Amino acid sequence: MKNDDLIARSYNTIAGNYEEIVEIDKALEYYDKSVYHFEKASNDTLKAAVFNNIGNIYFYRKKDFPKAIDYYNQSIAISEKINNVYSVVLSKLNLTSLYFEEKEYKKGIVHLDYVEKNRDKIRIVDVQGYLYILLGKKYHYLKEYEQAEFNFKEAIRIGEENNSKIYLSDSYNDYSKFLFDVGKHEEAYTFLEKHQILKNEIFDLEKIKNAKIIGMDIALDESKRELSAINKEKLLQSENLKKTKIIVSLILVFLMLMMFLLYILYRNNIFRRKVNDYLEVKNEELKIAKEKAEEASKLKTQFISTISHELRTPLYGVVGITNMLSDEHKELADSPHLNSLKFSARYLLSLVNDLLQINKIEENKVVLENLTMNIHDEINMVSNSLSFIANRNSNKVVTMIDDSIPDYLVGDKLRLSQILMNLVSNALKFTQNGEVRIKANLEKREGTFCFVKFEVEDTGVGIAEKDLSKIFDKFVQIDRKEDDYQGAGLGLSIVKKLVTIFKSEIFVESEEGKGTKFTFTIAFDSDMTKVNEIINDIKVDLSSDMVYKVLVVEDNKINQMVTRKIMEKNNFKTVIVDDGYAAMEALSKEQFDVVLMDINMPLINGFDTTRLIRKKGITIPIIALTAFAKDEISEEAISAGMNDVLIKPFEPSKLIYSIETLVKRNND
């Protein structure tokens, strides 16, 4: 009587051997036979294991993912039926790896969560290491970076302790990708280099293994030939010398084949050496490139910090003096020129901030504001602000605004104006003696949201069809046939990114010599409840009955004048000094309610001045007024003893509010 269980085990062993020597089709053939006999023997435990092995072949060898998923699921179903949790864990680990490789992380995490709950069932060290790798990928995808780093390090520790080269290589590789993603480039290169070294070792071991397999095949072929020759000798002992010559010829052919194989191995060895030399050169180049990239990154950081300060400082003067003109010359309150100047200053500030922080825009860190707006006013303001460009090129700007658009909408009007300013200014630059049309139409309503479709169309030089696909790229300027238009090549790139932040998309149509049209649709909230809430929240008058004495520490004369005017408008007494040492002298002679401290000053900077003030036991509020980016200095400002940080240029109301809040808190 046949023992189906033993037969199945034998076929399973044969299949495993064929898989080991990479005879995949043979392995699948014997795995199928083992499944047949395991079914007859009712051995569900080993049947589930075989299905998992077949799934591994389709996943890792054949890359046939649908079939691999099917076999893994069959293995899981059988294992769950017999309550074999360890078998379920193995198949779910493989499913997780498959889904992660396909970037279907959510599907993979479902299976990985089950494995994590039953990790105590794992008895093999390599499987434990593999689990930590997958957990690292999971938390990397979920942006839980501390958990991700912990699991990657655990995977590396297990691999190093047990010298599990394949899992350790994968751990180094995945951890380096994680480090690149979180910005730890130097560590990433270190682990990438470890991965490459280990990969080369594994590659060499695989070559040795493959060479042994080839040798076994050759030996097997030789044995078959010798056996055939012996059989022929027994059967054909009476034949003449001719058949003996045939045997000798066969031996010579075999020797020639052996010589050929030796030659191939020799050539492969030479090729490997060349590859190793090439990799060494490339690794050296990579090291040099890494050093250059790090240096460039430092220079970029220094440049951004410097240009940020140098641009915001004069902008503070422009904005402040504009407000002073408006306050001191009431007859100019309705002047379109002054209003255009205010708008342009506000727009320029926004543009400077976006240009200097374009990386933040790309990382979706720009947050849209909710302010009340009137589409007619915003479009007319853009048109008036760009009238000088229109007049210079003898162009006419036409605005067409749908009357069905509500008078008040809620949205980020500054970002909308920035989009329109870029598009309209571009249209005016590339149009001569023509027309630029700005259209706004109510496309549809969904609840309280109004979807407004904007169009900016010109009759200018147009864009070649081959260039349409790259006009939104950064620092790209399309070649023109007639004139050389200047610009940074960032306008349309910023437009596309801002439209994306509005959860929309921009489209372009153009024909050379006839003009260009840009179209995009943005949804604004028209809920009057929200409109009224925003209007009611606007602080119209923050003036106080209290008369505060303010010490202004500022070396820039224009900024001194602007800050003094803001203080005097709110009936505050002001003393201005040029540097930190003068501030210390003033504080030793007079009592002040608050100090407004510049950061970048000669002799002694604002941080060190603040530290000296605090060392003397002076506890009055100190507010930093600086042109540096807030995220660059906030930590040092707090550690120095400052109470608040305002970035120039700022809304005067914000400064007054900060002064009153901090002084009242200090006096309580």
C-alpha cells in the first residue's frame, strides 16, 4: 500500500532541490505532485507550506504577482483552518513584502498588523529580522519616523549578530532610502555603501554557487556520456576500429568544450576585475559629488538667510512709508496710485517669501488663509497695478467678470492675486499693441461653495507646441524669435504650485503668432456666516488708553523712522538707540515698558544684547523685530530670553497687539 505522506514529502524535497539550483519549472512540477499526495494524505500542515513555497517562486522568481497572491491566500486559508498561526504569519509576511514592492502599502499593512500581533510565534531569527525591515517600511510610509528608524536598526542588529547577509543587505538598503527621505544624507550614503559591499559579497557567493551548479551539470553530462560509452562497448564489442575512432572523436569534442568553458571563465574573471575597477572609480566620483552637494547645500542655506534679510529690511521701509503716506495725507486715501503701491508692496512681500521658501511650497507646507474678498476688486487691483506694463507695450487690459459671482467670498485673496499677477504680467510682456483679457465666470455651485473659472488670454507671440510641456518647470525660459524677455523663470512654476494648493489644475492653449490662454477653476466659500465671522474678527482699533514707554533698538535709520511713526500713532513714548550697548545704557537710566529689538546690528547683535539685559535681572518684555526667517531664529530668540518674534515687514496691528498682551502679562 502506498504511503502518500512519504511520497509527498519526497516530491517536496526534490522540488526544493530543483529550486535551489534555479530549475524553477522543474521545482513547480514536483511541488504540484507533492500537493496532490498531501491532499490524499490529508496533511494540511505541509500542504499549506508547499502553497507558500509556490507563492515564493511566483513572487521572487517569476514576478507573477497575481498568482503569488493566490497561492499565499490558499496557504493562509488552510493554516487558519487548522489554527497554524506560524504558517499564517509566514504567508502574511510574504504578502506584505509583495504589496510593499507594488507600492500598495495600505493592503500590505493589513497583513503586517496581523504578523506584528503574533510576532511571538516567530521562531526563526531571519524571519524576525525580515519582520523588522517590513515594520521599518510601514512606519516610513506612515511618516512615523522614530518608529521607522527603530525597526530598521533592529533589523540591522539582528542581521549583523547572525551574519544574515541577504537580510542585512536589504536592511542597509531600505534604511539608506529612509535616511535620504528624512534628509540625513551623510548617514544614508554610509549605509548605502555598506549595502553595496554586502551586495558584492552576495553576488560573489552566488557566482560561486552558480559555478558549482554548472560543474555538477557538466559532471552529470560526463557521467551520462561515459555510461553511454560503456553500454555501447558492451553491445558493439565486435565492431571494427571505425567505431572506436568515433568514441575518441567524442572525447576530443568534450575536451574542446571543457577548454571553451575554461576560456569563458577566464574572460568572466577579467570582466569582473574591470567592473570592480569601474565601481571603485564611480564610488570615488560619488564621494566627491557628495562633498560638493553638501558644500552647495551649505552655500544655499547661507544665501537664503542673507537674501531673506536683505530683501525684507528695505521692504519694511517701503510698507511702512506707504502706510505713513496714507495716514499723513488723507487726500490720497482714494488715490488708485497709492492703493496700487500698497497692493504691489503686499504682493512683492508675498512673492519674496514664496521665492525664498519655494522648497516649502513643494513640500505642501504653504497654508491657505481664509479672508473675505471681492473678485471684482481683486481683478481690478491686478489690472491697475500692471497698467505701467500695459502702457509700455501699448496693450489694452479688458476685464470681464460674471455678475452672478457673490460680492463676498472666503479664500486666500493674496495667493489668488499672486496667480493672476504672474499670468497677466506674462501676457503683457509677450504682447505688443494687443489685448489681454481677464475673465471670471461662475462655473457651478456645490452647497455654499462657488466654483469660479478664471481665464487670462492674450493676443501675443504665443508658445510653440514643443515648448508647452515645459513652461511650468522652474527656471525655464522659452526661446523667443523676436525679443529677449528677462525674468527668473519662476513665475509659471509658482502659479502651477499655487493652483495645486487650491486643489485645482491649470490648463494652457496657445498658437504661435496668435496668442495664449490660461484657464483654472478655484472653489470659494460663499457662506455669509463665515464671511461675517471673519469681518467681526478683524481688529479695527487696537489703540489703548495706556501710554507705554518703548525702547527701540535699531541701526537702520529708515526702519527707525517707520517704527517711531507706528509707536506715535498709538500714543506710545519712544526712545531709539542704534546698538545694544546704547540700549544697556538707556535701560540703566530710564524705566521702559517694552523693548523692540533688532537682531542684526553692529557691535553686538540682538541675541547677546538680550542676554545682557536678562543677566541684570531686567524682566520687561523684549520683542524681536527682524528680517530673518522666523524658523531660523525662534529657538535662539527664546533661549536668549526674548518674549516674541515679528518678521519685517509686519502689520502694525500685530505689533501693537503683541506689546499690549506682553506688557499686561508682565504687570499682572
